[in-house]
Amino acid sequence: MSDTPEGFAPRSDGQPVVLEHSRAPERMAADKVRCEACPVLCQISPGKLGACDRYGNVDGVLTRTDTLALVVQPGTDLVAWQAGRETGGWDGSLVSDAPVFVSGLGATTTYPDYKPAPFIVASKHEGVDMVTVVTEGIFSYCSFKVKIDTDRYLGPEQATVRHRGEAVGHVSTIEYGSQFLALGGVHHLTGGSKKEGRVACEMMMALGNREPVELQIEGGASVIVAADKPPVVDGVEERRMRVGCGSATIGIFAPQWHGQVDEVVVVDDHITGVLSEHQAGKFLDMAPTGIRLRGRKSTPGRYFQVASPGSGWGGTDITDPLSIVEGWEAAHGARPGLRMLMVSTTGEDSGWYVLDEALVPQPAEMPDGVRRVVERIGENCEPSLCSVLYVAGAGGSLRAGVTDNPVRLTRSIKSLLVNVTCGGAPVYVWPGGGITVMVDVARMPAASFGSVPTPAIVSPIEFTMRLDDYRALGGHMDRVQQLERVIAAGGWRTVEGAAGNPWPLERLRGGGR
Amino acid sequence: MSGAVRAQLADGRWHFQHGPIDCILFAEGESGAAAECVERAWLRFRGLLAELVGELPLLRLDLSSPEGAAAAPVGPVACRMVAACRAHATGGRFLTAMAAVAGSVAEELIGCFAEPRIRRAYVNDGGDISLHLAPDASFEVGLFTDPAHGLAGLPLDGSFRVDAASPVRGIATSGWRGRSFSLGIADAVTVLATSASRADAAATVVANAVDVDDPRIVRRPAGAVRDDSDLGERLITCAVPRLPEALVAQALESGRRVALREIAAGRIVAALLCLQGRAVACGANALLKETCP
């Protein structure tokens, strides 16, 4: 700070004079933010923290960085809610249906966890006394399952995935239209070299915090993934998922082409479809065209191995679509004037051809009616995204921070008496032993993931249950504190729960009775 | 703008916070006395940051410059900061009064507990601690040689006792790993002095002196790390790799010389210098002998 803030002076009674309004000085650089949280009035450059280390300039927004995150129901004005509580005076009883949920984000940890979790918070939901055990877990046993919507070839199954030269994961299976990667995990965090562990940890933290991460797949592509963002494969941003394989595309659009075309070839790296031979074409009484296609014929109108994966048409290595047509047989229906559409499974690539007198396809202007169907293929392709799911095993010592008899916690979760959330976001609890949770990082608050030098990942986790059930499973009852008190103690910031997240207190069996 | 906030911790201690100031307060004594003193400290605390901000430009002057030498602040905390730091800013050595801000705040608040009904009290402002002790009372002070040990929940690296007969009423720690910036590479330098403001200023100076030249030590201009740092473009320590034994010994020795000078001048009572698992104690060795890891 270079000047005394105008209008700010100590009063004789020692109380600070609060400015009615505090306008940013005109000389302040445009990319700085002025923090008015306290009289120091820091002007903070992008990426830096103020004098208190609590507030920082994150992408031009003044952001509280190190505090407990209270998840509030969307549209809630916490200040107004609190003011309403205060005018009535707090009698020490449990609050009623607070629109606030204390998340583990910023709660810190009590590892090793024989000590009670940092926050064990009592609140009320629809008249029922509830308790939420809030902590930040330190997870070595954790990983990310990444789904990348693309038909482009990313690399062979089981191939090593590298980040900054270190092995951080591997290529998993392909599901319909999407490639899965398994990233991180204890083997990379602590099973390899120190550098591998550090790089894997950094990669995992970034991925969890929805930042872009560049990955190299051995024998395959370089891909940039970020949660809820389109993948970038070898420098090209993926825009659309394919509508289906070549055969499925034929099946969907055959009636719309009928009458406007004599032949349609849908180019695909898996199954290339040929309308006239396909069951869908037969059903529409389409005449044979005598087309001879490269590849291995499967059932009628479906061809395998027409093309290899690549960055050409529809995720194939084809750049000239006619290269997959080996010839035309007049004896089987080929004729001059025959009209053919060739199209990729995303509708992004297409060509219109008419056979000349020598039965050679010649490019021609595509009729509007056909073009509209091609456009409809594109319209039916959903946007390509990366989705990042965090998987963590909380079955270890972390449970001791919740109860002195940990297996009861595990059982209570399985019998739905305890709802597990990560930063207030709903999780899927895997069947079987232990507490293995899976959560979409896009539904968690921003910057939920941290790390410790072990290396291991730090992430928020909360266990919510009825107060009676908490007592029954051996909870740390003497450490239960009222939500009101947590709020009154300060040191928190609010984050709005992601739209569509169920309210954490509402998911319990019998909750809200 | 939010004002000062306070909260009572589960163990009865209080946490006062306003902007960059975080204090933990503890007091015990005759029935009701501690609570009374905490209220007094709270009243004092609420206006304290505003007072300091009002004189901030003055407090950020280099005390070795002509303007700094002439600086005459008004507020009691600001006066204490300047007094504690001026002694070190001789011979053109750069130092601003901000070097003693935390200790001076702690010392101001401990004044609210200075009465016979209070047996023991302390105010810990971010690691800079001011003590109040009745004639027969003492404090056992725990010590980590590296802040990371504390965060990792490891056992204390050592402890020492401060009893009422000792002149020590202030304990301060400085190092590059802490919240304040350091020009040196010490993990932690803990200084015992007769007051927290003196301890704070001296800890800064001694920690700055624990240093060697090594290209692997990452230093960046203070202004590049934080806006408006009172250190301007001076290079602060941002990362220290594991250093060879000889360099560790050399850095500690250079800090030890400064610590001994401070002890000889009567400005501090004792100091413990920690760097990469090694520690050097200076002065009042009896007091510190248990701390050596």
C-alpha cells in the first residue's frame, strides 16, 4: 500500500471508522482487485494473495482461499438468513433447516485419525437432529477415471499414460463413443520414483480442480483433458461425439434419405455402413448399387476394417473417402447417374457423388434435402466432453475420526443410514467391503483438491446422519458442535452447491420424517 | 468491510482475527479475572489494525534512511515497532518497523493481562508470543525445528521452560517457511527476549543472517511474490534445496555471529537457529539445552 486510505483514521475510542463506500483508487492497475475485507485494503495482482494470506486475486475475482467452505443451497442469502436468526436471539438449541452445509473443504484434517474429525456439526433438517462429520481426508489410495468423448484413436488399451514424462496412468476400455483412462492411484503416487510420485500428485490435483492436464499416451496421441471441457487431441479440439457407428447411423437416418439417394456410405473406423445392402435399405426396397467396398464384410451392409483409427473422416485415417470404394459392378446394379452420399458419423465430413458413363464417381453439388439430413447427423451428435470421476477409498483410519468403532460406520453407510458427500457433492458408494466412493469433480466446489508431500491427495469428505444414529455407532458425542457456533466462529466462505446436487441432508433413509 | 472477529476455541483459549492479524490468547487466574482481561483485550484489539493502517506508510520506511531515522509515529503499537527495529537499522542496514509488527501487537494485548489476579497469560500472534507470569508461575514452551513438523502432527522437537525469575517475556520465530518473508534460509530462528517486540525484530534479523550463496536456492523479488511488500525488490527466499553439510554449517555460523552480537548488546537473551535438521543454540544455554534435536 502506498498511501493512507482516504477517510480512514483511528477514532479516539479505538473503534475503526468504517468507510461508507470504498472506491478503488483511480491509479490502481486494471487487473488488480481491491480487497475491502479489512482496513489494510490490499490491492492484489492476479495470482497473488493479500497481506492476510486469506484473500487472493483468482482470475480477477477476490477469493477467500484457505477457509472452511460452507455449501449453501442455490439462491440462498446466508447473511440474511443469519441476520434473521440473530434478531430472534439464539437460545443454544439446534438450528432449524439451515440452508447451509459445512463441507470438508478447508476443514483440515486430524490425521492420524484417532482424534475426532475437525468438525462434527449438529444441525436440524425437517425437525430431525442431524450431525455431519466433516474432514479433509489424506488419500494415497485414490485415482481418477476419465471419460473422453472421442472416436479418435488415443492409443492402445493398457498403454502407459504419461504426464511431463512420468507414468501417471494407463489406457482403459472404450465404451460407446468414449475412451476411458485410469489416472493416478497409489502405484504411481508411492510405488515408483520420487519424481513419478510428485508428478502424479500434481497431475491428480490439477485434474480434480478441473484444470487442463496434458497427457501423452505411449504409442498414441497427446491429449489435453479438463473436467467438463472438450478434449484436445493432438492439438485439435474435439467438438462432437459420433451419433453412432456407421451401421447405427444408417439405421437412424435411412428413411430420411430414402428417395433422395441411391447409395449412402457412412465412414467409421469400427463399422462402416452401406445403405443399399443394410437391413434398413432392404426394408425400404432400395435397389442394389454394385458398390464394392474395402474391408471385411460382416452382416449385410456392415463392414469391419475399412479404415484405421486416425484424425481424418469420423475418427479414421481416411482423408479421401473414395479411397475405400474399390469398384462398381454393373452386373450387380451399378449404373451411370447413380447418386451416392458419403458421410462421417459426426456429419462433419461429407461428399456427394454421381457415377459417370464409365461408372466413376464424380463430385457434385449436394442437394439441399440431403444436406439437411447430413446437418441432422451433426445436430444429433452431443458435445464431446471430458468427465472426471474421483475414486477414493475412505475405509482406513479416517473412519476413526468419525467413530471409535469404524466398522459400524462402514455398515451404516451400506445400509444408507449415513450419507457420504465430497464437498457437498453426491457420491456413489461402491458395493462390497470398505468405503470406496466415486464422485464427479464437476459437482464439487472449485479448488477442492490439495496435496501433501507424502505424496498424497487431500480432498473433502463428509458423513451425514441422524444424531441418534451417530450416538449409536459410537460417535464422538462430546465433540459435536452446533452449526450456529461454527458460523459464529468465522473463518469460512460460502460456495453455492452445484445446481442439481441433492441437498446432503436429504438423502438419508428415513431422513426428514 | 468486516471488522475484527473472535471465537473461543474448544479448550477455552480465544482466537482474535482481523485482516492479517491472528492472535491466540490464553489466561488463567482468579475467578472471573481471565474473562475480564479477555474482554479488555478484545476492546483494545478491535481498533488496533485501523491504528496501524493509519500510520502504515511511516512503518514501511527503511529505518536506516534519513526519512526512516526521523520517523516518529503516534500509536503505542507503532512506537513499539519502531523502537524495537531502530536498534538493528544501523550502518545502512535495511529494516522496516514491520519486522516487529506481530510481536508488538502481542505485547500490546498482553498489557491487558498485567494484573495480580492473573497467574499466567500469553498472546500468540502468528508465532510471536508475549507472556505474563505471576512471581511463582512458569510456562513450558514447545518447539518445532521446522514448521512442517507441526503441520504433520509430529511430536515436538524440544521444549524449554520460562519461569517468572527469568527476564524472558517475549518469544518470536522467523524463517523462510513462515508467513513473513525472510532474506535468509533458516527453517526457523527462535529468539527469547525481554519483550515480544524485541524478540520479533531480532528473530527477523538473525534469520536473515542464516544464509549462504548457492545458485540452487530460489530467491525472488519480494514485490513479485506479494504486492506492496515493504521489502520492495529485495530478494526473498522462496525454496531451499537440501544443502551439503558444509553449507548448512556455514549458514548457521553466519547466523550465530549475529545472534551472539545481539546477546552481547543486551537486546536478546537467547536464540535457537534451525536449518535442515541441525540446530545451534546461543546464549542462556541452560535454558535451551533440551531443545537441540
